[in-house]
Amino acid sequence: MNEMELEATIDALRTFYTHLESLRHLPTVEYETPEKKKQYATLLEDAYSALAQVETTVDELGQELEYHHERLGKVIDSDDEEQE
């Protein structure tokens, strides 16, 4: 992951938290106008979009970590076999 990708992920996480905080403080939606309801729906969709971006990055990082775990595990296993 390069610096730009890291910053994009951090920005997406900040966006998610900001939108989630806004959603927590919403008044009861059923009493609002159709325009307000649409704004709330857009806020919710944007929060999901930001979360999806963060999840994708975390999944990719997890896959890379698993790769390194396997790679190093093979070295450790071969060292253990040589010592026996």
C-alpha cells in the first residue's frame, strides 16, 4: 500500500465515522419532508460506500498478511525439520 492508498483509506474511514455520527443524531425521519428523507437516504448510502471502501482495503491487507504468514511459515517449518 502506498501513501496515496493509505490516505484514501483513512479519508474513507473518516467519512464513514462522520456520516455515522450524523445518522446517530437524526430526528425521527417519519416526521420529515420528502426532501429531508432523501438527504438522509443519501447520507446512509454514502456511509455504506465509505465502509465498503475501507472493508475492501482491509481485506486486501489481510490477504497480503496471510501470504506472508504462509511464506514465513514454510521457512520456519523447513528450519524445524533440519534441526530434527
